[in-house]
Amino acid sequence: MRQVRMPLKRTHANGIECTIYEDSSTYSTVSIKFGQSRTSFLAGREMTLDGAKHLADDTVQKSGHHCNGACKKWEVVP
């Protein structure tokens, strides 16, 4: 029986929301909504959870965002 994993979410100070869905231990889907700009990013590929977090964080940084104290850590979404 396949174990269902809860998604992870990280919200940034400027409204950017990142969500990671683990489809298996080696495949994850990363979704990023860039605040009020209505721009989004979606990627699904073979990668570990740490790899998915890195992809999300790197994509957010490349958009010009610099994290500050108001940005949250990754947390499990029920």
C-alpha cells in the first residue's frame, strides 16, 4: 500500500507561495505562485524532497526575491 505524503508549503514575505507534492520517494511536483503577478511555475520530475526544496528556493531567488525574516520555513500542510 502506497503511503500518502502531506504536501509541504513555504510562504515568502512578498506573497510568493511554494508547494511541494511528493508523488513517490523519487518523484516530486513543485508549484510556485508569484504573489499578485498571477505568474506561476510548475515542475514535476524525478528528484528527492531536498532536491525539490532546492528547485523551489532557487526559482524564487532567480525571480529577484531575497528572503528576509518574514519568510517562513517549509512546513507540512494538513
